[in-house]
Amino acid sequence: MGPPMGPPMGPPPGPGFGFGGNGFPPKRKRSKAPFIIVPIVLVVAGVVSLYLFAMLQKQQRNNYANPTPVYTSTTNTPAPTWGPGSSTSTGPTVPKPTRPTVTRPSPTKTTPPPPSDTDLTARNKFYKTGVQRSVNCREPKSRPSTLPGARTYFADIVKCLNRAWPAQVRAAGFEWKPVSTSTYWGTGYSPCGSMVQRSFYCGSNRTIYMDAKSRVDWWQKYPRDPVATAWVRAASMNTTTHEYAHHLQEVTGILDAMYNIKYRRTGDHALEINRRMEIQATCFGQVFLGANRSTMVSSAVRKQIVWSHANSGDEYDTKRDHGSKAIQPYWSNRGYNSRNVGQCNTFTASPRLVR
């Protein structure tokens, strides 16, 4: 909508020119327009001046030639510190870059491979356990003159062996497993097979099978001969410690490793491996007897042990699997005199020492 209606623009209505009087135009009067227009112009000029002044002020307020700085501060970009009145004028402080944290993966632990057959036979930790201490065992009071006497004699020696060896086996890092003893008359039956009048060890059930008949027969044949009875005592003691030594080979891994090596060979090479195992058992047995010589081994018994090793070997058997009488005394004396299991490492010995 437009503005509201008002009077028409122009002069108010009245008579036209040439109307009235005496026919002459009327006397011209002095115009009052200048006195009216000048004030109006002055007023308009003042208004315009005020308007122009207001516009000039507004223009100055909107002038951005020298703006006031506005800084956006972030955790990584601090506000600059240079400028007038600043203590530094070398430029903005640039934050040092933060080194990223690198998480390195933990190294994967690998399980070491199990020891090889050669490790167990030739480099067994059991050899490093050294000299055996005496447990002050004494020869059993019973005598292998009867089956009950022989059974007690064998069992008492095994009790002494059980006092001497478990700690040394554990010192090498192996788990000790108990050994059982079975005394038989005539034929011994086991999971490993049967044997006639011959003592043996079966690893399947970790049992020593002791032949009593051959010992009792000899005793009863020469009951009043001190040399003969000393020989029976020596043979019984020597055989028990030898068969027990096979149990030591079992719990330290030597026995199974020996069989693995033996089965990969044929002929005399396989027999040589078996001889190394049997001669070592003799040496281990003598380590125990040497450690307890002062309380267990009388001079009469010791004499018969030495004689037995010098007069027994494969020469009296059907095959060369235990060692000849030429080398039996060497390993027997080596174990007895040193009392050190490290001196019984037959698996690194020269072939001439295990013939």
C-alpha cells in the first residue's frame, strides 16, 4: 500500500490572472521568497552535514587496515610471544614434535629342541655332578647263603644305593624315579623278557631282577671257605650295584638314547655301543663302592672284586656286548678310585678302551 491520501499537489484554487481591479495590473509587491528559501537551505545543509559526518564515523569503525590480532590457541600451537615489549624477538616458539610411542612386540619365546641321543650319551649333565659323597653304608649283615638271605642281602644294598644316587640325579636336572627289586630262583620273568640264572634290569617297569640261585649254590658248595664266601659276597655286591647303574642310565636318558643309536647301526658297530653302555654301568657301580669303601668294602671283598673284573668279560660269553677282560679292570678301578661319575663317560672314550 502507498501513503495515505492528502491535498492535491500545487497552489490552492483562486481567481486566474487578469481578474478584477481597475483594469491595470495590481501594483507588484516585494517578494518574500528569499527570506523563506534561505533558512530552508541552511536547515537542509545542516541536515546533510550531520548525515555526512555520521557516515564518516561509520566508515572509520569498519576500516580493517590495522586489525587487532586474534590467535587461536591449541595444545600444539601456543600463541606467539614476539612483538613490542616482548623479551624475545627471534620469532615464534615452535613446539618440539612429539615422538610417537612405538610399541615393540615382545619376542616370541621358542621352546628349545629336546637333547639329541648324542647329547644324552656323550654330553649328559649327569657327568657334571662330580664326586659322590659317602652315605656311610655298611655291608648287610645277612649273607647270600640261602634264598631269604640272598633276598635280604640284595635289598639292603639297594637301600644304600637309594640313599646315595637320587640327590645326584636330581642335581643333574633329572626326575628321580624309584627302582624295584625282584629276587628270583632259576628263571626270571619280566616285561623285557626272561633270563636264566643271570641278573638283569628291565627299564619297562624299572626293576632289578637278581638271580639268587647261582649265588646260593656257590656259597653252599664252599660254606667254610673264607675265600669262596668272600667271592660270593663280592659278586653279589658288584652285580647289585651294576644292575642299579642301569637304572641310573634309564632315569638320565642314557639308556634309551643308547638303544636309539644302537638300532641305527649293525654288526660290531652296534655291539660297540652296547659295550659302552655295559662298561659304564660297571664304572657307575664302582663309584658308589669307592665312595663307601671305608664302611662297606672289606679288604677281603675288595680283593675278590678286583679279581672278578680281571677274570670276566666277553671271552667267557657268546657275543662281544659287555667288554673284554682286558678293559674291565680299567673302568672298574677308574670309578672306584675317582668316585666321580664324570670319569665314567665311556661314550666319548677311544674304541680301544671299549673293546
